[in-house]
Amino acid sequence: MEKLSASQLYRFTELPADSLHLRDKSFHDRDQNILEFMQHFHPRAYQSLSFGLHLKRNQNHIFIMGEPGVGRIGMTKAMLKQAAQQKNLPPDVVLASDFAETNKTQYLYFEAGHGHEFKLAVESFITQLKSQLPVLFDGHAYQLRSQMLENEMAEKQQAMLQPAFDLAEELSIEINQNDNAFVLSAVVEDQRYRLADLKNFDENTQRFFMDAFDQVEEALNKGLSHFPFLQHEFMDAGKKLNTEVANEHLEPLVKTLKMEFGKTKEINDYLDALQESVVAKLHLFWDQNADQVTSSQQATMDELLSEQQGMAIFEVNLLVDHRGLKHAPVIYEQNVTMPKLFGYAINSATAQATDTLTLAMNHQAGLLQQANHGFLILNIQSLLKDPEIWSNLKAALMSKKLTFEVPSSSSIVPYHLPDFPLNVTLVLVGQAAHFYALQEIDAQFSRLFKVQVEFEVELSRNDEHELTLAKQLASEIEDWDDLPVKVCAFERLIEYASRMSEDQNRLYTNKAILRDVLAEANAFARAGGKDSVDRETIEATIVQRDFHTGLMEEYYHRAITDQQVLISTEGEHVGMVNGLTVLTVGRQSFGQPVRITAQSSAGDEGVLDIEREVDMAGPIHSKGMLILSGYIRGRYMKNRALGFSGSIVMEQSYNGVEGDSASSAELLALVSSIGQFPMRQDLAITGSINQFGEIQPIGGVNEKIEGFYKICATRGLTGRQGVMVPQANAKHLMLNEDVRKAVERGEFHVYTMKHIDDALELFSGINAEEANRLVQQALEKMNEKDNEDD
């Protein structure tokens, strides 16, 4: 047994006075600073991630695991950015029409930043044509050439009718054209007569002209029968003229586009096809009927439907734009949905039902396309909330391509997107439970995620780690428009991190909590009129945080001080010991003393655990009770079976019991009842025992000590009160200032024990050997009748 001094209850931090220069230039390179912190504070994660980034095998996706708040995202992003700088800049991706297939699209790839320029150039090209082509075809040069074609056709038509005119002249028939019809008249003595007017002439004259009319009409019809062919020939010549004129205008414009953007065969082929499509759809730029402009073949049904898309065929959609990007993309998204990951589907209410090209040209690239050739960081929980997301993502990663399948429904119009080649490293962020669960239930998971990166929750507390943590916190709050933070404040924060790890020699790595404390400390300091944040401010902030979340603790402690829950802090009692428990409500954990009582008598039922009998005990607590029974047998019944009946219970406990940290208190209560010697009530104890009576460490030791201290302090400290804890827990003590000062003044005490005999002596006030002799005698006395019967 050891009585601890105040200096043993807490480990202070001392940083060099000049160790933190908050405006030092070294803090300005945040990513480098973060990486240096990661190397020192999370060496395992740093080495694992570095290894994973150097793997060149297929499917080397990465799973980051660790507790939220330790800085997983920031450190991972900094390291990925460093790796991304070693990669080539990925190309911009433009979605454009595939003019070879109706309603189909294709991808064009450009150097980073050039995709936007290409989109603007094509849009400008089309806009130019809308204004220039109508002017071109209304111009004098075109009209002159068009008139020549009309004149040529008129001459050919006249040639076809000339035999009829010659025959008419020979037969004294005059031909006049009226409203696209030919009117024939007989010429007699310079007078013109219609066929009906010839009835006044003699029969021979009538017969002659009737026959002449028939011959001339036959000759006219023969000539007119060639007109459709001449008209078709004229229209073809007109279309050929339109094509020639359009190409003469387009060729220099397209040539300019090729000179600027034609770095690949695919782009040049697209520009050639664009020119051909403009010529084929010249009517869209020139207010004419499609059949009269350039199209010489009968349109198919697909082509007729595609006409409804109008100018959409000439649009280009800049899917992936890397303007301003200095390295391969590193994208982090916390909340993922199907559209956000794979691309946005367009609601059909905004477009015609058959206007699929317009839909495609309004498609927004998903995160997988945006992060292609780089890194995509996703939260595993957001992926698993929708099984469809997870299954589609795995399929894309396994096949290394995105296959777009827009569902056919009342709200989505299916539109075409080609398969998208995928070359992305996926980084999933979650906790260890997610990783091992997926590894167990999903056979493909291990094939995809071969790199496992674990961020430590705790680290050893040494001078290097203390200084590294302080510097990193100073760096992260450097751009806060707030009060300066003194070195002593960071010292208290490091001590707080040690308290959260429940170990004087460890540090809790959750920087998010420490930043929250700093933010609250700034507010606390400003409210108090301070011009900086110091140790006292941090201390007051921590106390205030506990106060804000401590209403439930106050209710429980008030129940004790108001005698609603019976706990004695003075005097002695047989079969009664103060145990210690920890209650957790939300983020707040606090210690709560509990009265443990035992009764014993002659019998052979052994130790009865009342909690277990009424199903209020968990398996660990039940295990502790069986170990306690094993200790009783081993200590007092080595040579002879000594039957007895005993019962143990945690009084006024109504929410169930779990854990074995009360087994030492339960054992003390039981032996006190058997041996009929009293236990001190001004002491409380926590610790689990093994079957040899050795004391094993427990959790929540700080909260347990502070919980009993608060009850004693509320009732009034007597100078004898205290707590006994396992010796192994001594290094875990980071007790608050109130307890430390009370110990320093001798008003409260903290003891440690290695064996249950240490506790037996302290609580009973008698020598452990004598106490155990009394227990042995009591057990033998309980079995005297059995001896007489024998």
C-alpha cells in the first residue's frame, strides 16, 4: 500500500519559453507543417500512407481509419497533395456530339485549361455562322451565281419546249403562257381564235385546227415531261452551290480551330465532322427549308427526330475543367449521393422528351470524373447509407470505367454518354469497425483496398510529442482573428490531452477537441476583459465545459447529499463498503459512489450475486463475482470445504451493472460480513481482483476519485476521507486542481494497492493477517455443526 502525494496525482507540462512563435514563417506552409506533424505524431499512419502512394500495382485504393477529430482528413489531404504534385496534370474532358451516329456523344481530351478555350471557340464559331451565313447567302456574289443557275435551267426548259413552239408556228397555232398554264389559239388572217370559237368556220378548217391543237398539246406535254428532271437537276446544282459557298466560308474558320486545338487525330476528326454537319444542317443557320438547302438524301426517322434537337448538335459540354490546377486533383467530399458521385441527371421537365442531346450537353460531371488521374477522398458512412452507391462504385473501380445507365422513369430521360475510362485512387475515411466489417462481409473489398492506414488515438507523452502538438495547434489557430495564446495555455491543453487519454504518460490525439477548448477559451477571455489566453483561462474553460454538461452529475450527487441515495462518508460499518462507478451521459463522464453491502450466514449456497439473480448484471460483472468466489475458496478453503451462504448487492442501483471494477469492494464487504469486523465509510475503493487477490487496473480512475471527493467536500472534509485505487492506475492519475489541493493540505487522501490485503488493512484498521484469521475462524464456526454430525 502507498499513500500518494499531491505531486503524484498530476503530471505538468513545461514547454521552452521560446518554443512557440505564433507568427513564425514556418507556419505559413500549412501542408508542409501538417506533414511534419504527421511524421512525428502519427508515424505509423505516415509510413503506411507513404507506402500506399508508392504502390504501382492495380487497385491500390486506400482506407484511412481512426477516430474523428485526430486530423485524419487534413493530414491525408496534405500527403495526397504532395503525391499529386508528382503526377502529370490530367486533361480537360469535353463532351461533344458524335456526328457519325445520331444522338450519340464522344469525349475529347485537351491539355489542362484548354478545354474551356475550346468550348468558347466552338461557341464563338457557331455564333459567327448564325450571323455570317445569312449575310453570305443574301450577298451579291451568291445571288449572281444562283441567278446563273436559274437562267441555265430556264434555257434548258425553253429548249425542251422549242419543238412544240416550232410545230405550233408551222400549224398556225400561237402558244401563250398564263398562270403556269399554256393557252393555245388558232391564227386565221392575223386573228386569234380559241377552239370553241372555230365553230363559225367550215368543217375542213375546224378539223385542221382541232388536229393541230392535239399535235401542239402533245408536243408541249412531251417537253414538259422533262421539267421534273430539270427541276431536280437545278435543286442539286443549287445544293452543290450552297455546299461550295458554305465550305469556302467554313474552311478557313475550321482551319484556324485546327491550328489552335488540333493536337490529336480525334479533335481534328471532330472539327472535320463539325464542318460537314454545319453544311448538312445549313438550314438551321439560314431560314430555309431543309430540303432546299444542302440535304440531297431522304431523311431517316432518327434524323427527323434529331432535327427537333436543333442547334444542340453543335454544343460542347466542358465536363472536366482543370483551369488553375497546379497538380493532379485531390477532392474531398463528406456527403455523397449517386448524382454527386456519378454525375447529375437532368429532369425531363426542363427539356423535350426526345431532346436527348440537350440533356447530354447539360450533364454535370460527377466526383469520379472530376478526380480522374488524381485522388478522391470519401466518407465511408455516406457511401454505405445507400447500397446502390456502394455497388456501383465497386463496379466502376473493378472495371476501371464509368458506365452510365440513366434509369428510364417518368422523371429521367435516358441520354447517351460513352463509357468513361477511370484512373482514380479512392481514399475512404472511416473507423476500424467499418474496415473490418467490410473485409468480413464483402469479398471484393480486400481486392480493392490493399492499403490500410491507421491513425493512433493515443501517443506516448514525451518532450518531442508535447512540443509537436503545441506547435501544430499554434499553427492551426494562427489565422484566427482572436486573442493571442500564451505558451502556458498550450501547456494546460497538453495536460488536458493527457487527462483525456487517462494516462500521465500518454496523449490523446484528438486535436478537434483541443481546438474547441481554445475557441471557448478565447470567448471566455474576451468576456472577462483579458487581452490574451493563459493557463488560468484554459483551466476556467475546462471547468466551464464540465459545468455546461454537468446537470446530470449534479442530479446524481444531489441525490446523495440529500440522503435520497444512501452513502456514508464517516464512521464504520460491518459488511458495507463504498465502491466507485463511472456514468456516461452524452459526452460527459463522471464518478458516482455506490454502497456495496454483503450478508453472510451458515449454509452451503456460496456467494449469491443479487444483480445477477435479477438479470441486472452484465457478463463481465458476473465473471468478476465468480472470480471473487474463486479467491474465497483459494484463500480460506485450501484444506477443507467450508460451506457458507453470502449475498452481495450494489444498493439503490436500478439501471443494471456491468464491469468488474467493483470486485475489490464486493470482496471487502463480504469478508467484513463473514468476519464481523467493520469497514471504514470515509473511504471508497475501486479495482478488480484475480483469483489470487492481486489488484488489476480499471478505467475511469480520475472520474471515480473526483466523484467521491465532491460528495465528501459537499458534506465537509474530515481529513480522513480518501480513495483507494490499484497501484497500476497510479500513472493514470490526472486529477483536477481541487482534489490535488485537498491532498496537499492533508484533507483528502489517495492510496494505492497491489493486493486485496492492502485494502483489508486500510479499511478494517487491523493487520491483514489478523483480519484473514477472523474470517477463517468465522467460516469454521459456521461449519461446526457439520463437524459434530460427522
